[in-house]
Amino acid sequence: MKRYTISLLLLLNVGFLTSCESDAQRKLRLYEEEQEATRLEQLDIVEQERQAQEMERLRIEQEAEAERKRIEQLEYEKYINNTLPTGRTPYAKYYGGNSSCNSYGCSQIKVQTSNSDVVVTIKKNGRVFRHAYISSGDQYTFSFPDGTYQAFFYYGKGWNPNKEMKGGKLKGGFITDEAFGKDEPQLLQNSTLTYELKLQTNGNFQTLPSDPDEAL
């Protein structure tokens, strides 16, 4: 009987509290509940839009990457067997052509290639003084006034005349099997320096290591 009395009192209290909510309070509560529902709905819409934008961004990136690879493949197929005649100066636009020196006080640098095409640059005081493309298994001779010169070697396969080098400062480069080498500066006085470029087992020529920014 005691338990029944307590339960009855609790029910009466709940009913009393509910009945105490005024019409204005009920309207305010319903308004706040409606506002919260609207806020949650807007958050859901924002999240859906964010996800849709992210999916669109990923789609655009994937399409751009696929297009880049497609262009690279087309260029690879177009230029993989492309070569230049020995003696051609592919960077003449930037460094000028080669002139000869046949009088007294002239020296030479002869380059004999092995089984890779090579672009040779001859620098004087840190600037390209002569350069030439030498086909695989061929040779070329540079001539110039006596002085101190440094030879750089850029090896590879498949010459692409549109390839950007040195951050776009030059155009023209190999599309595969690239390697760079150099020799120490050499003082030449009415003499001839000969390079016989031979491949080692690791694929590099027997020269000191270099890079495109230094060699070209």
C-alpha cells in the first residue's frame, strides 16, 4: 500500500509539472526544437556539399593525371627512337653555334661515344663555350683557342626537342636513360684532349657525377 501511494504521488507531480507549461513556453520550446532541427539539417546539407566538392576535386585531379600520362605516353612513342646527327647543336638558340679554330694557339677536345647518344657541353669560366650532339658509336672534335675548359656529358635515349630542362630555361632533352657526368677543368695549350666514353656495368659513363643544372 505504501509503494502504491508513492507511485501515485509521482504521477501526480509529473502531470502537475506538465500542466504548468504555459502556452508561451510551449511555443518557445517548439520553436527552439524547430530551430535545432533546421540547424542540423543545414549542417547535413553543408557536409553533403563538402563531400560532393571533394569528390569533384578528386575526379578532376584523376582526369588531369590520366591526361598527363596519356600525353607522356604519346611523346614517349613519338620520340623514343629519335636521334640527332652528330655535330648538331640543339641549344644553339641559347648558346650559339660552334666555330672552329685552326691557327696556332688552338686546342681540341675529341669525344668518342660508346652505346649511348651524348650531348657534350664545353664550359669556359662557368659558361657554355661549345656544345654538340654526338650519336651512339660516333665521334666529334671541338676546336677552340687555348685556355682552361671543362667538359660535361649528358647521356640518354630518345631526343625530345620540346622537353623543358633547367626549369624551362632550355628546351630539348632525352626522355629516358638520362645520366650526367663531367671531367675536372683542363688547361689546354696547343694540345688535344680525347674522351672515350664507355659504359660501366651500372649504366654510367666513367666520368664524375653531375646534374642538368651544372652540365647544361
